[in-house]
Amino acid sequence: MSDPFRQPIDASTRYCAVFGHPIKHSASPAMQNAGMAALGLNWRYLACEVAPDNLRQAIDGAKRMGFVGLNLTVPHKLLAVEMVDALDDSAKTWGAVNTIRFEPDRDGVVRSHGFNTDAEAITRSLNDDLGVELRGANVLLLGAGGAGRVAALKLADAAVGELHLVNRTEAKAAALAEEIRTRRPGVQVSVGYPRTAVDLVLNATSLGLRVEDALPFAAEKFFLRQTRAAYDMVYRPAETPFLQAASAAGCRTANGLGMLLYQGAKALEIWSGQPAPVEIMRRALMENVYGH
Ligand code: ATR
């Protein structure tokens, strides 16, 4: 994509960055710079390769250099919880920080404030991109790893009616089910495939990232005709075999690009205090990820 900024970098330009390890394939610079340019900000968004051992110094360096804020991606989100001066409720709830805002106080002392915008992005994408009404919904969730756990807890917070959890390592699904029973007793949670129809199947496993991957569910235990909508957290490729099969079965489908978009849009709102230009950011993201 061409440079979205009309104004060149000058001595007043301020910076945000994403720190990750690895970081080379991050689509966040394209998305965030398009958003910052559209808001008319003299800001730029960088991507920096930061090893976990250097994270604390890198955050401190950005703070001392007057950065507006940071995003953190794999493997830094949990580590950063201990490295910021204050935690927003979102970061406390999820035990992970993906966004930092640097805030000068009245005496000019800068403090780092950690947020989590990932969890909210899951439900926003399911609502906005797939049109699923989560309250009372019957959901099959595939995967109980890091992403699956946050998705399950967030779905429970959104007051889904029934949650069916399936994971290759069943013990992890069982432990997650127990956590939800404690946290949200109103949600009916069970481990295993549903026998009846569901409103949504959500893939939170990593299956689909590679061409040789199997489908994320057991085709003899669950039929895609049992669901009205299918969501794949995988967004590269744009249409995984799971989403292709779901489309062929007549389901509405969406991929996880929306999650990336909404976590970024929320981060830009936290930094700028303005509504993010979501559609401009979506277009920049799609151009970066899919080339169109
Ligand atoms: P993430 O943070 O992306 O969720 P993760 O915590 O490593 O990464 O979780 C990966 C998820 O994909 C898990 O649900 C994992 O199942 P296990 O808990 O049994 O490991 C699932 N997964 C990965 N490879 C898989 C495979 N070949 N078959 C089935 N599930 C797989």
C-alpha cells in the first residue's frame, strides 16, 4: 500500500509500535497507519522485533522516547502484565495486556497503562461480521488453548445459553468447562459435540493455518447442517476448508480478520480518544493480508 500520510515525518511526529517475536508478518502497521492518517494525526505506527528478555527495557525505552502507546503480540501479552504501572479492568479480567497507553501526569511523570482489547474484539466480530445474537445462543466451540479459553469465557460473559466445548486434549476442555461453571453458572456448559442444532460453530484451534491441516471437527460426530453460522479465527487463508465446507452447507461464515481489526480499532481509540475509522482500517488490513 502507498504511504497514507500527506504530511512527511517531522520533529513533531509521535510514535506507536507493536512489539512481538516474531513480528515480520504483522499486518498492524498497515492497518494502524491508515487509521492514524485518516484521523489526521501526525503519528506513525512501527513494528519492532523484541525478544522476551528485552521486553521490559523496550517498554521503558518507548515510554522515555515519548511514544503514544504500544501493542504487544505473541509472546509478550502475559509478560507485560507485570511490566506496566497500572492495569485497566480489561487487562485484569483477561490477565493479558495487548495495548499500552503512556500517560503523563500533572508533574510530567509518564505512567504506562495496560489494556486488553482482544476479548471484546471476539464478540464484536461475531456480532458485526457474522450477525450472531450471542445472548441465549447455542454455541459449539472448537479449541481450548489460549484463544479458545478467552473465547469461551467471553461467550459466557455475553450470556450464551449453551456452550459445547470440544478439544483434542479433552482434559483442557473439561477444565475450561469447570472454570465457566464457577464463573457463569447461568451458562449450560458441556464437553463434547451437540446432538441438536446450534446457532454458531467457532473454530479457535490452529487447524486451517496450513494447507495439509485436517478439519477442526470430527465430521462423523457433527454435521455442518446442524449450524446456521460458522466462524474461523484463522484468517490466512481467507477461506479455510472449514469455512468452505460451512458455506457449501448453507451457513453464514466469517473469518478472524474482524478480530484483528476490532482489537486494533479499540487500541487506536484508547490512544487517540477518537472513534476509529474502522472501514478504512479494514480496507488497509485486507489489502495487506490478501492483496486486494
Ligand atoms: P492459541 O493461543 O492460538 O489458542 P494454543 O494455546 O497452542 O494456541 O492452542 C491451539 C489449539 O489448537 C488447541 O486447542 C489445540 O489442541 P490441544 O489443546 O489438544 O493442543 C488445537 N490444535 C492444535 N493442533 C491441533 C491438531 N493437530 N489437531 C487438533 N487440535 C489441534
